[in-house]
Amino acid sequence: MRVRMDYGKTGAEIEIPDGNLLGVLGLTHALPLANPENAIRYALLNPIGTSSLSTLAQGSKTVCIVICDITRPVPNSRLLPPILEILQQSGVPETGITLLIATGTHRPNLDEELSALVGPGLASRCNIVNHYCHDLDTHRFLGNSPDGIPVWLDKTYCDAELKITVGLIEPHFMAGYSGGRKLVMPGIAAMETIKRWHCPRFLESPFANNGIVENNPVHAASLAIARMMPPDLIMDVTLDETNRITGVFAGELEQAWLCGVDFAAQRLRAAVPAAADIVITSSAGYPLDGTFYQAVKGMVGALPVVKKGGTIVIASACGEGIGSPEFTRTLLETEDLEAFVAHISQPEVFLPEEWQIEELAKAVRHANIVIVTDGIDAATVRRCFVTPARTLEEGLQIAFARQGADAKVIAIPRGPYVIPHVIPQPGSASV
């Protein structure tokens, strides 16, 4: 069977022998909204658990709208105009509205990326600023979270009279799902806060995983911090395989998000009867697969359906290389992943971008990883604790050489956008 994998902007295809293929896992089909603009406006005027945006905006002179960065395919050019229109109809001056890009620890989005992020019309007329997690002077200290995390959030957000977040609900390999509280934490938090949240005491929990909300300490800590300075209104969307809007969820921080999660979970989860020897997956293509940092999400996302000691072949363009300078330096200076995890597990030990290397350790601990990429040379790939391959075909050949010619294969073309899981058949042995 020929399968098209998400890769960069063009995709990549691979032929998988029918006798080896257990299944191709994707999203459950959901009809895109026939009139998304009407659905967006309705959600803003009839939000879940709070007053309408027009009511919330009365008397406000300053508004901060937090949006995702370029690594998320949020359809801002559709979502933002109705929000801005309602705000201005409610008396908010356009000069008082700021779009704050929730970069978290990612790099800023600049120049032509702003047009791609919000649309050229809005990019030219809106005040758009990036969050810079390393600049503590641009944050306000709010005290300590219930977990003892010192909380610093972006001043632009904290000082606004009206606070709004706009995001996307998709699987998240640490926090269960994206959207909602994550626009605030870690989206606009200082590194001083993020580094104490992205740490082994949270990440090593078995519940800190794709599609898990209950008992997930990463989610719980993020929500608790967001509640210390909550948005007045959130709006999250769900998307189909071609990034068309399938659902709009606006309202109170937790209630609206949970409604979106319930809707998304029915479409994002994909079941197989047994784990495979080989999983061929992706980093979801552009814009997510720009770096090796992001590719780790696809590796970890595939773990539930690959046997211990199996092989994951992941396609990720990595056009921007390994990742941020901090992540690149920390990863390339690491000689042993398990020793690294042990080191950062010590109190008060922190290394830049350590959390993603810890997640990489989870993947490498469970399976052999082969990466197909044009963006990083083979020698550097090997220093990242994975095996390089020039094509998907070569990657599959490497996997068969390790797992045997009869090895069973699962393909996940959209990578981390799908939550794969095993439902054992009656009488089957566990793996």
C-alpha cells in the first residue's frame, strides 16, 4: 500500500508491503463547518460559562489577545476579525488592542511570518508583539503556584483590562491537549516559571502524555498557573486533516476548553488491536516539522503502538535545523541520555530546553529511532541519538533489518495530531 506522510509543505510517499501493514491511523472524519464565520461569531456572543464578548468588553480601553506562534496552524485570519469587530463595536479603541504571540520558549515570529500568522491585512494594522521568556523585566511576578512554582507572566497580558486567548486543541505529548490554559502557561510565562514546570517531577509521570487530562500533573500545574491571572475569554478551535475548522469553543478558561477536548478526543484517537514492530510516523509537516525539537513530539506520540525494542521511522523536514541555540547546544553536549535525565532530576539543576531532551530519552528508551530529514546532516543526526535515513524507503529498510522481514508496521501520516492506542482483542497476549 502506498501511504502519503506529512512532510514539509509537499509530503512524502512510501510503499509499505500489504503483508506487513497492520493499519494506517488517522483522524476520525469530522465535517468542516459550513459557515465558520457564523460559528465563530455565535460562539463569541454565546460563550460557555461566561458573558458574551460584547458584554465583557464594555468599558475596557486595553485588550490583550494571546495567539499561538507560527508552529501551530491556527486559522487566525478567520478567528481574529470577528473578535476585533466586536471589540470595536463595544467601544474598545483599535490602538488599545495588542496581539501577543505566545512563543513560550520558542523564537519570536517576525517580518513575513506575521502575515502568515494573522493574514496580511491584520499584520499591517494591528499592534503585534512577541513574548520573550528570557526577558524577566517584561514579566510580572504573581506569587507561587500551589506546586511552589514562582509565577511570572508577560506584563502586556497582565496589565490589559480585558484578556483573551485564541488557540487550537490538538494532542500534546506532555499536557494531554493543547489550547486553553497553555496559551498562558507556558505561552506567555518567563523562563524562571517554565523551567520549574517542564521538569522531571512532572514529566516522568505516566499521566503526562498525549490525550490524558485526568491525573496529568503537567496539565494541572498549567491550569493552576493560568488561574492566577485567567483570561476573561478563551476561544479554541479543532481542525480536520486539511486544517478546516470543525468546531469552535469559546468561554470560561476551563469549561470551554473541556468542551473542546471532549469533541476533539472523539476524532483524534485511533485504535489498533496490537502494537507493531515498526511505526512509520511524521512530525505533522509544515509548520510543525521545522526543527528536530518539534520532531520529538512525533516520536513520543508513536510510543503507545510500537513494541518495546521496536523501531520508529519519523519523517521531519527540520528546515530550521535542530532547534533553538540553547536546545541545540544542550543536546549536542549530551553524551548519555539516561545520565542526563538523572542529572536534571537533582534539585535546582536546570539546563536550557532540558525537557525536550528528557522526552527524547523516553522515546529512545523504548524504541530505536530513525529520522528521515533534509534539514540536518547525517553526522549531526547521529549525535542526536537517532539514526539518519535519506528517504522513507531507506528508513523502512533499516527498520526491517532490525525487526525482521515479517515485522508488522503501523503508519501514522499526521504524526502527533493523532492519538494512537492499543485495544487488545479478547484472548490476545499483552505486549
